[in-house]
Amino acid sequence: MLRLPKFFSRLRHVPPRQRLFQFLNAAIAYPFGGLLRVIHVVEFPKSGGSWVRNMLQTYLGGRPYLNNRLITPRTVVQVHRLYHWSLRKAILVVRDPRDIYVSMYYFETQYEHRVRDPKINQFVSEMPGRPVFDAFADYLEAKLLHVTQPRFYYSEFLDSWLNRPNTCVIRYEDCLECPEEQLIRMARFVGSSIDLDRVAHAVSVNSFEHYTKSKSGRSRKRGETDNTQFARKGIAGDWQNHFNKKACDLIEMFEGSSLRRLGYESDRSWIQRHLSNEASVC
């Protein structure tokens, strides 16, 4: 008997039509994903997976898959989940966990289409004029101590996915630095021929400037912030504008191993360096 993924509890806020497509596509992709050559972009939320998915789908041809239709051959599907053998040809997108949680903070507290989680609201104060360092640290404490969505830590996600066969690891920061090079890596991984004109086109039409224009009607450059939008800022290293000692200690406790496994830090001395830099700025 086919066992489908246990995602039904996460669909409370999903429209019925979209829920039906998710159910049908799970029934198709799990046993037949290999035959259909379905490509999975796997990420911990807020790691840049949507951008990676859109670039690759544009390059391969066809419209992005958003749980709004039945999957077809060579569909690029984005998922936030632990490893499963059925997720063949997986592209694993990783990012500095400090930046991930900053992005999550704005997504769960200020994004215009957010669905508020009562566990987060219970512990997070949004008093006007409150210093962002204090507000973020309280959010981070709530997020790490009361696991909500996803229901696993980033370290668990990495344990599940790193060093799996048929997996291509893409760093968000490398995509910022040279998206063309990373797209070529992905295209080769999925067995596609390389066309440099198509690579340039796929990168261009999915740029931060074009994406923000299509979603809000106003084009923004990377680094230009709108906390109410899904694509908030589009940069790396923004965690340095949000972390106080409490936040540093929390991330080191829960995700210090992730920082080192992915090469973002070599030891815990990053905390003192950051706090020293913060003090010198003040």
C-alpha cells in the first residue's frame, strides 16, 4: 500500500483546490518521480529555494510549479522536508542559519500575507519602537525552544540531507556571487545541455529586481528592504544587523554545528568578533 507523506496537518490554511493538487502530486511523484524525471529543490525555509527553483525551471522550460497543477515530466518541485528515498535528483539549497532565522523573523512577524503562529505570538512582543536586537532575540528564543514550522531544526535537516547520493548542494551565497555559474552546475546535474544564452536569460528574468517588480509593482535592488514582502532584502550577512549576545548564544547552542559543517565559521570565536564589531559601531 502506498504511504503518502504526513503533510495533511500542515494544510489547514491551504485552499481546497491547491490541497487536492498536493495530494494528487504526492501520489504521482513518490512512486513515479524517477520515470517522470521530477527534480526536487530541497531547502530549509527561507534559504533561497524559490529563487533557485525559478531559475532552473526557466532554464529547462515550462512554468514554475506552485502546487497549482498536476506535475509533468521535468517539473521542478520545491519542498521543505527531511530526506526521503523518493526525492530523486535533489538540489539541496543551504544558507547561513543566522540569515535564515532573520528572514524567518520578518516572514512570521511583518510579511503582509503571514499566517501567525500562536506559539510564536505568545512569546514575541511587537512594541512600537522596541530595539530590533531585543525583538529578534526574543523571537529566536521562541522559535528555537518551541519548534513550530518546520518541525525540525536546521541541524536535523542537514543531518538528513548532506552526503546523500544524487544530491547537488547549492549555497545561497554562491548564487548571489555568481548565479550563472551555479545554474550551470544545476543544469549539468540534471542532465541538461548547456546554452549560455539561456543561462543568462534565466538569471536575468529571475533577478531580485524583476521578481520584486512582478510581485509588488515596484522594482527593488538587492539590499533595498521591504519587510512586508516575501523577497525582503536579497542579501547575505544581514544577521549582523540583528544579533545581540543572547541571539549569538542561542544560535551557537542550537546551530553551531551547522555553521561549522557548512564552513560559515570554524569555531565559536565568531561571537566575540561580532560583539566587538557591534560595540565599536555603537
